[in-house]
Amino acid sequence: MNQASLSDKIRLKKARIGVIGLGYVGLPLATLLAQKGFKVTGFLRSQKKVEEFASLKTLIDTVDRRLFKKVIQQKKLVPAVLSPSTLAGQDIVIICVPTPITHDKKPDLSAMKSVASVLRRLDLSGKLVINESTVAPGTTKELFGNLTRQGFLACSPERVDPGNREKSIETISKLVGGRDKKSTRLAANLYRQIIKEVVTVSSMEVAEMAKMLENTYRAVNIALANEFALLCEKVGIDILEVIQAASTKWSYQAHFPGIGVGGHCIPVDPYYLVDLANKVKSSMTVVPAALRRNNDMAHVVFEKVKSVYKRGMTIVVYGLTYKRGVDDTRESPVIAFCELLKSASIPFTVYDPIVGKDFDSLGLTRAKRIYADIFVVGTDHPQIEKDQKDFVSSKTIVIDGRNAITAKIGSRVIGVGRAIQ
Ligand code: SAJ
């Protein structure tokens, strides 16, 4: 198929679209494409996942469940196991697979490479392949450039914000960069069918690097807030009041200190950048230092607990997930914090109002609703104001790892960069 006919199919919403990976990025995208009138196939790794998906068992909180059910029931979005035969019928393929890091903080492109191995067995002439997964500049071309020589290739990094009801995939501006002008135009026209603001850039590498900058910017500024919080503790100044004051300046964007940085983006993406810098021998000092600072915050909160802990005291850790309001524990700093308690043989139990499954697999004990001697805020879930009443008595020492407690509770509140006596 040539560009003109693919362009017409996109304009008429007749293009058949395959979305590979139906996680927190792929699922809302596939649902929105189907809702807007495209015929979408969602590709999963196994038949078991296909059956789970078809039975609407999805747990992904970034998708509108009502819409999801509708497009499934109308068969506008159908699941299939990823294979050359099931993928062959698609005009457009959008890659939304995880790009995590290994235990030694190196990029893990295994999921991307397995997609490339499937695409390699297809004739991609005239087809458009778009990579949404977060990778270092040059990766999209390296993995898919040769495979798509007779077709079109673009990169449009995902910008989904899990747990944020205000920003839906439809309202978050979308960057698009193609290998060539035709690829950019086709990809941009596709997204313009479903997303309000689409911004084109001159290449895939610019799009890849912009995503790296967005998330590394956030990691570095969180690290700055953490560093200021530690200094504020030493000089007796309340970091939250300082941040609030600084926020009156137009060019300052507030970031907040805490027990650490978790999730599948902010503590992960910058390591792809560090890896690239090492490969091309480009000096990088700020980013690695910021990542170390953020990773050290779990230990900072652990030291606060140790400073008040006496053998026999009961400890309840509130919140296990990487951020408020989500049920995701990936790279959660609270898990790192719990590991520190375990290694110091300090007994504790954990309460999280959202997480159901991870406790056993993480070797953690769910807390009973009892007054604790020490109550540690690991995640500032929206329910915390109500929930803390079950654990905090007038004698409880509160170690507030998220500076979530705004008024005095218990005997005292020790935060990160602040304290409420
Ligand atoms: N965190 C802080 N201090 C802050 C902000 C966050 O310690 O000031 C911690 C959070 O508790 C969490 C981690 O950092 O553990 C990540 O928080 P996040 O709000 O950045 O959450 P994410 O990972 O869901 O970030 C997403 C990202 N979206 C994409 O990568 C597409 C990120 O780029 C967005 O900037 C972010 O949402 C957002 O702005 O809400």
C-alpha cells in the first residue's frame, strides 16, 4: 500500500490498527482508537491474557472502564495473541510494551526485541509502525529501521499519567517524529483523529530525547527538593513552607521531597539516558547524582524510624505503592524502605487501602487496625486522613515519609524536611 492509500484509510478511519501491549499505555490508546471508530486489535503475549482481557478483568486504572466495556462488546477492540499471522492484517502497528531497567540499572529492551522478532517475519511494505515505548534516542531506528524500509516508521513517546483523572490520553499533547516526512505526516494524522493537540518534530530521535528530558527533569528536580529538605531539617526551616513561598515565582515549578521516587517512568527513564551518555562518552554528573539522592531517601526515612525505635515497639507502615491513589508497587521506594527494616530485624506490618495482591509475594504482613507505637507514611493515599485514625493514638510517633500530615496527630510528626511537634 502506498502513502496515499494509507493516508486515505487513516482519514476515513478504515485503517486497521494493531496495538502491541495493553498495559497502562496501550489499553487507553486502543480503547480511544476504537471509540473514535477504528477497528483495533489489541495484542497480548498469551491466550490466558486474551481470555482475561475478553472477560473485562482489566485492572488498568488509566482506562475509562465504561468505554472499554463498550468497545469490547461492540467488537471494535478485539484481543489476540501476538504472532506474525495475527499481526499480518494490520495497516498500522503501535508498540506499547514495557521498557524497564535490570537490577543493575541497565536498559531492558527484551520486550521491544521480541516485538521486532515478530515484525521481522512480516512484509511491512506500505505499513506504518509507531513506537510509543520509552527508549533512548536512536533505539527506534536501531530496532525497527531495517524492518520498515518498505513502509513507514515513527516515534511518539507515551505521556500517560497513571492515577490522574484530570489528564486523559485525549487531552495530553502528543509528540510525533518520523524517520522521514511521509512517516511523520501519517503518524501525526492518525493521532489527530483522536488527540486534541499533536506536535510534530523533525525526527524520531528528537521525540525520543524529549521524553528523556521530560522525565529526567522531573527526577532531578525531585532530587533537588530532597536535598533542600535534608538541609531544612538541619537549620529548622519547614521545607513545605519554603516550596510554597518559592512557588510564587513564575519560573519555579514545585517538586516535593519524600521517601523516594517509584513507578515505571521517573526512576527508570533517566538510566536509559545515563547508558547512552556512557556509550557515547558524554560527561554526565547531575543526573547520576540526582538518581542516587532519590534512591537514598528510603534510607533517610529508615534512619528516622531507628532514631525513635525501641525493641518491642509496634510499627505500621501505611501505603506500599509508588504514588498516591494507584495500586502499582513497581520500583516503590516503600518496598526498599521495608527491606531496610527487615535487614535490621525490626518487626513491622503494612496497611495499604488499595493494594490487594502484592503482600504475600513481597513477604509482608498486612497490618491489623491497632494503635501503633510508630506509624510510618509510605504513600500519601487520599484515604490517609480517615485511615490514620485506626493506627494513631495520642502516644503514636508519626514518621511522615510523604509530608502528608498537615496538622498534629499522635505525640509528634517527623516529616522529610519538616516536623510537627
Ligand atoms: N514524586 C516525588 N516528588 C514529586 C513528584 C513525585 O517524590 O514532587 C515521586 C512520587 O511519589 C512517585 C514518583 O516520584 O514515587 C513518580 O511520581 P510521578 O508523579 O512522576 O508519577 P508517574 O511515574 O506516574 O509519572 C507520570 C509520568 N508520565 C510519563 O512518563 C508518561 C511523568 O512523565 C509525569 O511527569 C507524571 O506522570 C506527572 O506529571 O504526573
